[in-house]
Amino acid sequence: MIRTVITPTQTNYNVALVFPEDYLGEELEVIVFKKQEGLVIEKKLNPIKLSDKYRDVFTKEDAKSFNDHTQQMRKEWDSI
């Protein structure tokens, strides 16, 4: 694998690609992305679920009360 990092200073960037002998005749893939883009994609693959975020914050009774209250508010909103 050949990997390099560049910082273009204009919209057109002419580059001469030099391949090792064992790359000749092989199908190659050229990818261009911002260095930080890969990190963003990785974060999206493992999102924190809302239930995990608030685990053990409410007691079961408080959670049920909150859920009941939320359901009631949604019903009231839908009736408007």
C-alpha cells in the first residue's frame, strides 16, 4: 500500500503517480478525502443510544412516570 498526505494550494493539482513494479497490471483504487472525514464516519458507526446515555439516571418509578407524562403530552399535542 502506498499512502501520502498532501495539502493542495489551488483547485487544480497535477501529480505524477509512480507505482511499484508489482502494481502494474493490477486494478488500483485512488481515494481523496479530508483527513478528518474518516474520523467522522467512524463516530457515526457507533452512535450512543439514548437509552444508554440515561441508563441509571432515573429510578424505574421516575422513568415510568416520565414516560407516562410524555405520552400524555404527545396525545394532547396530536389533538390540537
